[in-house]
Amino acid sequence: MTNTTVFAASENHGLLSRRLVLASSLGLLAAPRPSRAGWTDSIRRLAGEVPSLRIGLVDVSKSLAYGPEVDARSLAVLKAFFNKARPGDELIVGSIGEERMDRVRQQGRSLARSGRMFQDKQVLTKAVQEQLSWAAAELAKPKSLHSRYTETLAAHQPAAMRALLQGANVQVLIAGDGVESSEWCDFDNAQKLNERSLHTLVDHLASKRMLLREPSVKLPEQGHMELMVVGAGGQTSTSWQFTRAFWEAYCKKAGVQLAHYGADLPPFM
């Protein structure tokens, strides 16, 4: 072997080693043939941009105030929420009404990253419009008598836990008053929701494994979950107070951050 050949082999070996170190640092060696989308998502994670699962829920029940203007407001809230999505995220839209846990209505859309900016933007725009159209169709139906908030959130637990275990963030937005109205509990009934019953109700949900997040499961450090309730209500100030206290206790029990609770959009949306 000539000196020239030895030098070329050494140089190629050094180049290969540097490439392997770079690939390892980006987490690319976990997949046998990483796509351009996989490379981009790995770089996105290194930059602190963790992919998200966004779950937007609209209340389709007969609440204290409902009508065309309320429905339009719910859609505006949902639009602001989904417009924060980015390529690589996942969107789920659902409704809160009569449906029990095993029949909860929802629609999901994955915004898989292609690596082509224009194409990704088109996919994102189309997906957001599809989710809003689905929600508008749900709101246009006759209003339901009950609003099964807790069952609806429990039905979304599998998707939320899957995303968290994959290291993604989970953001859940409720466009509604947050008032449970079912056989389980009526938040506007002071005899059922009060200072004494508050934690008993939350503990009951936890014992039935019906929280939005299963607190006993150990999760990766980079993923977290937050809940926002926009349009919070109640028939009286006492009902409003205890409804908020319930969601605070619910989130604490589930290990979820209550990022916003109120009638208006949060400032970060």
C-alpha cells in the first residue's frame, strides 16, 4: 500500500468517525434509515422545539348561555389554539356533550414533517381548516342536555399518554364553561359540588383511572401537559368558584398544569 493510499484511508476513517459522532448526537442512529423529516425533528428537539399534541374540545351542550354568538366564539378560540401548531405536531378535535366515554366523538390529524417548508405549510393550513369544519358541524347539531367533561377527557387519555411517552408536549384546550352536567355530578348543584365533596370527586376519578393523565406512569422529562379552559362559567359566583376549584384539584391530582382558566383567551394565544 502506498503512502497516498494510507493517507486517503485515514482521512476517510476520520470523516466517517466525525459523521457517526454527529449522527449519534442528533439521535439519528436509533432509526435504520432516517428520513429528512426525522432529521429535521431531531434538530428541532435540540433547539428546544418539542413536538406537541394539541387537543381542542368544544362544549356542544345546553349550558347557561348558548347560541350562534357563543358557537362562533368557541370556533374563534379553537382557531387561535390550532393556529399555534407547527409541522411535526398532531391535532385532535373533539366535542363535549351527551356521548359517554366509549362513544366520544373526535377527529385526529397528524402534521408529519416532510422537510419541504411550502408543502408543510399547506398540510398545516388544510389540517387546521378540517378540524375547524368538524367542530363547526358538531356545534350546528341540536344541543345536548348533558356535558360529560370528565368522561370526554378520560377518553383522550390514551392519545395523551402516548404523546407524553414519546417525549412530546400535550396541550388541551376546552372551549366551554367547564361545568360538568351528568349523572355523575352537576357542578351547578351546590349539594353535589362543594368544599366537602371537591377532593372526594377528584379521588373517585383517580381511583377509576379516569383522569386526563395517568399520574402513576413515569414519563420522560422533556414532555409536559397543560390544560386551558376558555369560557369558564357557572350559574352563580359560588358555582364558578367551585368549578374552578374542581379543575385546580383535578389538574394537581393528574400532574397537569392548569395553564389558564377564565372567560377570555389567554395572553399567549
